[in-house]
Amino acid sequence: MPMTKEEPVTTADERPGLHLRTKPLLSVDETAELLGQSRSSVYRAIGTNTLPLPVLRIGGRYRIARVAVERPIDGQSPSSHAR
């Protein structure tokens, strides 16, 4: 019987990008990655209040709702509601 190479089992944490699709709140780094921007650009937009997304401050860290980031990517308004 020929031996087959078994694929290693990976968890969601080991698959790049998978956790971004399931987390309700994103960090600035994760938001920047999804938007294709640098983290400094996102921080600058937060600081000048020009980021067109709702930003939460939790425990001294900025968090952005994943759905708010995905809506403009999908061509919707950041504040529109799914119907």
C-alpha cells in the first residue's frame, strides 16, 4: 500500500486572515489590512476624525466594527443597514 502524506491539521488561528472574517471588532492593524492602508494612515484618520467608520475606544485601544469596514468594500455606505 503506498504511503500518503497527511496534511497537518491547522486551527483558525493558524490560517492567515480567517480570524478577520469572524471577529466582530477589529484592531487598527486589522482594519488597515482589510482597507489596504498603512496602520499609521488609519491612526492619522482616527486622530483627525476623518476615518469614515465608527471607532470605539475600549480599554485605551481603538476598535472598529468589522461590518462597518466590510460595507464600503462591498460598495455600501458604512452606516447602511442590511435588509
